[in-house]
Amino acid sequence: MSTTATTTQDDLRSRLSDPMQLFPEMHLIAGGMSKAIRNGSVQQATISLVQLRAGQIVGSTYHTVRQAGELRKAGEAEERITAVASWQDAPYFTDAERIALELVEAVLTPNPFGERVSDELYARAAEHYDDKALWTLTLVISQICFFIPVALIAKPIPGKAPGKNYKK
């Protein structure tokens, strides 16, 4: 019988220290982006679903744990959270959410055959979202893309609140 070791949250360490201690200006960037995307033109659930999918695509445990936790706190059904990775055939998403998930996949997945966001995909997105909402989705993806290198390089501790997720 083999035994496996499980790392507890207390055992986890980040690779780098909290960047806010070195670059306090990051609060302004992070806060500004958060304020911009929470303008009401895109539902918060959609924002979190998109950011969860982005974390899954790039293989970021920190982002997948964080966004799944945000969705749970907001009362989202567990089926919706767990089905984000297979959203294409899952019955839990609206057409607008599907387009938003398709957009983040298009942005983050290389396409050797042409544009990542085709005119056809953009046109389908425009059927569900007005200009402000499309810009909001663009900023939602931009925000998570800003923090992806932070998560992949610095490796903040998954499941810990911002400011408490760095321990070298």
C-alpha cells in the first residue's frame, strides 16, 4: 500500500514576496481595472466564469481556485463552476456566457491558421453585447492576462486572500 503526501495550506510558499510591498502603485492598477470591469454592463457571474476559464487555459491553480471560490461565494451552482472546462457541451450556460467563454479561449489559445478572434466570432459576440459590454469583456480578459504572469512566476498561495497569499 502506497501513501501519498498532501501539502497543507500552511506548508505552501510563494516563490516571490508580495509585489504590493515593492510596487504599491499596483493597488491603483488592480483597483482601477476592477472598478472598470464592474460597471454593470456584464454580469459578475460572467466575469468570474471568463476569468476561471482563463486560469484553466493557462494552467494556473491560483486563478482557478480564486475564481471558483468567488463563484461559490456568489452562490453559483457547483455544476456551473465545474463545467467551465467543458462549457461547449454543458447545459449550464446562457448563450451570452458561451460567447464570453469562447472569446477568452480565442484570445488565449494560439491559432496557427489566422486571427484568434475572427470576424464571425466578433459578430456573434456583438449579437449579445453592446459596445460597452464588449469593451468590458475585453478588459476582463486584459485584467486576468495582467495577473497571469504574476500567478505563474511568483506562485501566490492558492485559496489565500490577496495580501495573505505570499509567504516566502
